[in-house]
Amino acid sequence: WLYGVVRWLGIWDGWLVIWGGWVDIWGGWVDIWGGWLDIWGGWLVIWGGWLVIWGGWVDVWDGWLVIRGGWLVIRGGWFDIRGCWLVIRGGWLVIRGGWLVIRGGWLVIIGWLVGWIS
């Protein structure tokens, strides 16, 4: 059973590809249990060019996404955030340290935002 899952996930040489081409993880490790996804070290690329995370770590649980440390690029060129962390809760986007808050379709820029927003 485990071998079948490993074959389906495409785990080899210390990195993970979930076929369909949307998640690619190099370095670090991935532990999935009880609906949690923890990625420690390494970096995460979600293919399709819209989300890139280098450094730091990522926690996903109960529909929440937390990015601590490192930096985040959401491709398509609409924002680039460095040296902070990101929380997505129930469709709300909050970048702590008073950088960027998107709630219910409203956009608030607080403090200094690296990059630009189209």
C-alpha cells in the first residue's frame, strides 16, 4: 500500500512530485497526517506559475495556510513579499507585520510592501 502511494506521489532522490504537475518540493521533508501538511526547509513550487516559496516553512491545516520566514512570490507579477509571514484563513489574506490585508474583497496596504500590486 505504502509503495503504491509512494509511486503515485513520485517520491525519489529526496524530493516530491505530485503528478499533474502542480506541487514540486526539493529538500527538507514532508509529513502529512490528520489533514496537516508541514514542509520544513527546502522550497515549494506550485506549478502553473502562481506561487513560489523559498526558505522558511509552510503549514497547512483546516484550510489555513501559514508561511513563516523566507519570502513569497505570487507569479503573474502582482506582488512580491519578503521577510514576513502569510496567513490565509477562510479566504482572508493577512500578512503579519502590518503589510497587507485582504478581507472580503477589500484591499488594505499597511506599512511598507515590497514589489507592486497591479
